[in-house]
Amino acid sequence: MGAKGEAFAREFEAKVQEASALLGKLTDADWKKTTGGEHWTVGATAHHLAGSYEPITGIIKTLAAGKSVPNFTLQMLDEMNAKNAKEFAACDRAETIALFKKGAAGVAAVVRGLSDAELASTGTVFTGQPAMSTENMIKLAVLGHLDEHIGSIQKTTGG
């Protein structure tokens, strides 16, 4: 374990606590509102975030091992996101919050266990795109992704 991994995990856990508090206080009407950023329901946006943690954890482990994600494109990601937005437009709030907390705990545990060398390791995430370090993946897909979607939910709900 490295100091950087621990710092990233702590930062993420603090953000997760704030996000959990926000999600927990949303009303049924809030859950059904459409976000301005994603143009998905608040519920679908929250579910997207919650459901992203398992695959993101897999990508982090892949990069930390110095490998690349095989045959994954930005178009595939966009298609998956669009499908999930429709499928989870009316998802259950309690189940989504539970999935969010479980997934976030898994990400934090993996990030916390990374050495500085693993954080510096690189690989390709999206076919045809430049390689990315594990650290950059954490900054973008863990911390930035959370900020982006929770910020959108806050803006939509006044939270």
C-alpha cells in the first residue's frame, strides 16, 4: 500500500459520504426529475454511478497490472450508458443507494491497496485512445465521475 492510494481512498470515501447523504434525502419527486447534464432521471443517474463501480474497479486492477482493456471503445461505453439510462429510469431508490455504497466500498478498498508503482502503471482503456495511468483512471473515473454526476443531481434537485 502506498500513501497516494490511501489519500485517494480517503478523498473518495469523504465524497461518498456526502453523496450518500444527498441521495438519502431525495424525495420520490426528486428521483423522477430529469437531470440537465445527462438528460436522464435522477434515479437513472444515481444508478449509473452505482453500477459503474464494479467495472471501474476491474479497469483499475487491469491498469495496475500494466495491462490494457481489450476491445473496448468509447462508442461501446456510450451505448451501454444509453441502455442503462432507459433500463433504470424508474429504479428503486433504496436498492440504488445500497448498490452505490457497496460498489464505493469495493473501489475504496482496491484503491487503498495500490502501491505508488501500481498507480503509475499504464495501459489502454479505450481502443484507439492514448494509454492512461492507474492514477489518472482514479482521478477521472472514480473521483471526477462521482463529482460530475452528484453535481448534476444536486443542481437538478436543489440539494
